[in-house]
Amino acid sequence: MTYFREILFPLIAVAAAFVVGGIFVVLIGDDPIETYRLLIGSALSWPDGIGYTLFYATPLIFTGLAVAVAFRCGLLNIGAEGQLYVAAFATAWVGFTFANLPGWVLVPLACLTAIVAGAVWGAIPGVLKARFGSHEVINTIMLNFIAVALASYFTQYHYKNEGDPIMQTKMIGLIDPARNFSGENAHVPRFGQFFDFFPERIPLNISFLLALLACIIAYVFLWRTEWGYEIRAAGPNQPAA
């Protein structure tokens, strides 16, 4: 019954969101059925729709796991967005700063940098909570704005191509700035490079498989280890745990 409720309640929430969204679509004079048909049909079309859906879902999976682990401990990590911004910027910085490194060094280095940067940023509200009792929701929300502001500042004034009107960093893996030549050292291989039935133009890459692996690791950690059990026990009732 517990597992049934865990599945039922999210489905009810999704259905309610579709109903409310349909009401707004009707209010602006459009057909909600046709709108949802285009929305869902485009996302599930093969191969572009599914490929791009999974591509955009990949960072959300990693970010969702960061929230899920903390939530099992009774903490509301509202700062996952800021942690994502910091980790992504740190990864980009490694990508264009050490572009001449071989791919088997550069890609793991970029991934490790993302993990460390996101963890350090997430540790700030953790330390404030543990040492001073500051509420993690307030701290993490404020740190989201700080993370976005810092990433924007460094991009705008230090790590953007001169004259580029778009708020973006230098090209990742840029080996020859004079010719604007980009190497492949900093790029994760796409599915299209391994599977003939999948077009290489779609950016879905092996990081999606890493996200699925992270889900399995998070499950094993929370439900099959002593430390995970302690985390789950502390969540519902910390004094008793």
C-alpha cells in the first residue's frame, strides 16, 4: 500500500497540472487537446524528440538525485539549481582552460571538477545548518541567486569571447583561438558515434548512461548500506535516530 501511494500521489499531481494548464490554454482561446498532443507528441517522436528529451533530462537527473538524498535525511535542498550553475561553470572553465589535454584526462578532470565544485557549494548551507542551526531552505535559495550572479559575472567580464553579444563562455575545447578551431578532447561522445540507428546530430551522449548509473548507485547507497539506513532513519525522526 505504501508503494501504491508513492506512485499514486505523483500521478495525481501530474494530472492536476495538466488540468490546470488546460484551463489556461482554454482561457487564451486555444485547444488544450491539440496543445498537449503537440507537446507530448514532439517530446516522444523518434529520434529527435526522444533524443532531445533525454538530452535535456540528463542534468535534471543528476540534480534531482542531489535533492533526493538530502530529502531522505529530512533536509530540503532547494539550492540544487545554484549547485548546478557552479558545477557547470567550473566544468566549462576546465574545458577551455586545459583544452590541450588528451580526452581521457580532460573529460574525467572536468567531471571531477563538477563534483567538487557542486559539493563545496552545497556544503556551505550544510555547515551553516550544522554549526549555527540556519534553515537550509533560506540559505540554499539565497545561494541560488549568488551562484547565478557569480557565473554571469565571470562569464561576462572574464571568460567570454570579446564582442560576443551572447552570454556564454569561450568555446569548450578551443585549441586554436586564432582559427576558432575546437578539438574533441573536452566533448563526451554522442550516441550517434556508437549506434548507427541514432543520428549523430542529436546531442544525447553517454552522460545519460552515467546518470542512470548514478540512480542505481544512489538507490544502493540509500537502501542497501548502513550509512544510507542512518540517513533515512534521521529524516523522519532525528532525535530518536
